[in-house]
Amino acid sequence: MHIAIVGGGALGLLHAAKLAFTEAKVTVWTRTEHQSILLAEEGIRLLELDEAGGAGEASPQPAKIARVHSSSLNAAATEAAAGCVGQQQAPDWIIVTVKQADLTRELLRDIRKLAEAATAVLFLQNGIGHLELAAEELPELPLFIGVTTEGALRQDERTVRHTGRGQLSLGPAPLNRQAAGKKDENQQLMLQNALQWAGFRVLLSKTMNNQVYEKLLINAIINPLTALFDVTNGELPQHSARLRLMRALYEETNKILRVAGGAELEEGAWERVLAVCAATSANVSSMLSDVRAGRPTEVQWINGGVSSLARRVGMESPLNDAMSEMVRHLQDDRR
């Protein structure tokens, strides 16, 4: 099986590295030519999670080096569009791990150039709103969405640390008109087997809309608050004032998502928020990492997405509005 990973961030490198240790052929499409050359020449340096030592601790064993194929997405798409001889075989699956801000029409069109009609595309973004864009630009491809609680931290352009073991749930995208038959089920099973062989826990789901809303709920709490308080996921609930704010943000967001999406969020969602903090205790959230680096965050697609849903159904979202505003000011101050 040929699996392409779009994005050389923490999740992209983690999935590419672990898949590369199996029999799967792995290609990483990066944003920059520099990173693609580095990965192709030196491989991905993976620091595995030490189950015995606890979440977030590096294994005492030497880092594993995963050998992968790699190219910058623009270069690969240009070659494919030109029909260059020797271009790589189209992948069976494309896993899109870039952040929502980078999931543009241009990127989706580049992905289309590198795909064939049978290529399935899996999106692993945190927020909402990107699937409509994907359905417009990739109407003929089978589209899937995934929700993962796996923890990873990119330490440099080729090094990733596995910081927390989680689960990936995946299934057909709600707007997808192509993923609807026996062939689609076989595709999902093939990817599930490949990922499980690589060491991931994978669940196939027919209720991905609920999964997406629950992931949005978790991200709308953990991401902005870790960014604002400058703490790891595990540290976030350890202070009583932070815990009260977490709970208030949970109550507001949960109510909005239930009304706006009709999402049947399961009982115990608050406990799962705390469980994610514990399971990824050493993890630096993607939003905190972006703030520290002076990069744009995904707050407009996470808390801003919740606020948009609230406006759509005539509800108020003062805490989510505040999270969006404060994180935007924080990232502007760090630039």
C-alpha cells in the first residue's frame, strides 16, 4: 500500500515514521523544499513513547530512523501536471495533517493533481469548516475525516517525539458523495490494518459527525487555555482556577454543539476532556506551540468555529468569543 502524508508537522512525521517501519510505501509531501530534501536524505528521527516510563518520556533506546520518500508538494504537483516520466505512483491513501490555516484551495488542487480516481483522502484537522472546501475542490474523490487523540511534538524538521498514546477514529466525511459502497469499506479496512500494524489504535466509525463535534469540544477547551496560561496539557487542570474556567468553557461549548449540530455528545464528555489532559500530559498543544513560535493559530476554526455555530442558531458564546480574541492578541504580541 502506498500512503502519502501531506504535512511535515508533528502528526505528519509521527504517522509517516511509524508507517515506514511496516511494509507500506510512505511519501511525505512537505511545504518547503528544504524539509523534503532533509527527510529524503536523512529520514525521520522518531523518539518513541516509553510505555513503562509514562506518557511524554522518551524511550531510553536510541531514536529510530524511518526512511521515507519525500518531495515538496508544489514540486510534486508541478511534475505530475506536466506528466513527467518517472513520477511516483499515485497513492492509495492521502492523509492530510496540515493545520487548518494551510488547508487552502491551492493546496487541495495540488493534492488533486497527485491523486487518481481511486485515491482516498483522510483529513485530520482540529476545527470545522474545511470539509465544505474539500468537497468543492475534490468532488470525485472519496473523502474521509479522522479524529485523533495521539500526542506528538516536532522537535525539528526531521525529529518527532511521541508524547501520548491515543486513538484514531475515521469514517466517511458527511458531505462526501463518493465514499458509499463496498469498495469504500475495503479501503477503510486496508488503512485500518496498515495503521494498526504501525502501532496505532484505529476505530472505524459511521457516526463521524459526533466524533468531530466531540473533538472540537475538547480542542476548544484545551488549546486556547494552554496557550493563554502557557502550560502543558497535563498542567492545565492542576490549578483550581484553571479547572473552573475549563468547566465553564465546557458547559458553554457543549450546549452550543448539541443545539447547532444535533450532535449526540455522549455522557462523560467532561471526564474525557480530563482524560485527554492526562493521556497527553507532557504534550504542548498545537495552539501553544504556534503562539510560542509566533505563528498563526487555529483559534478561528476552533473557538471561532464554535462562535459561528452559536450565531447560526441564535445563541451567545461569550467565553468562546473571549478565547478567540485573547489568543489572537497573544499571537500578535509574540510576533
